[in-house]
Amino acid sequence: GKQRDATQDEVKSKRVDKLKVVYMLPENPLTKQEEKEVYVRVLDPTGAVVSDMANGSGTFQVNGQEQVYTVKQTVPFTNNNQNVELTYNRGTVPYKAGKYTIEFYSEGFRIGEGSFAIK
């Protein structure tokens, strides 16, 4: 299979076995330079969270509610607009065709989002 790069707009679903996500953690003078937990939620075209508990998925708290995440990453926050790369291997379940949304959370807040499409 092929790795899905976010720089491409669409890719065929049968060729996707990994998602490679690159995101930026913006500079924030109020935040300490320390390790941060970043929770990534990939939502399929129906709005369901792409998850596999045996493959690193789990739950976390946002606004007092438990949410499922696709994958979690510990990032050494350097406070300098750093780019962070993450690869998620979903396993054997094929991706559905359509538009996917990616949401990023840290310390209980949504810190970013993006999207991509699969044919």
C-alpha cells in the first residue's frame, strides 16, 4: 500500500494503509517548554472516529466529556512553531471513500484541524 501524504488532495481508498499527518504547534509565550500530549481524532465521512483500541486508540476528556481519539502523541514542545509528524497505521480495515476531518487536542482544548479526501 501507499502512505497518504497530506499534501495530496485525494487518493484511492484501497491504496491507503497508513496516514501520515504533519502539523504545526504554534509558538505560545504563555506555555512552558515541556512534553505535551496531543490527541488526534480522524473522523470518517459519516463523522465516526477512526479508531482501533489494539492499535493505539483510546479515550480522553474534553469539556468534561469522554471522547475517543485515533492516536495520541507525546511531543517535546519547543515553543518555536515546530512541525510535528505522525504516522497512523490503521491495520486491515479499509478506509471509506469521502472527506475525512482531522482534529487535534491538547490539555483539554482543540488546537487545530484539517481534512483530506479518499476516492
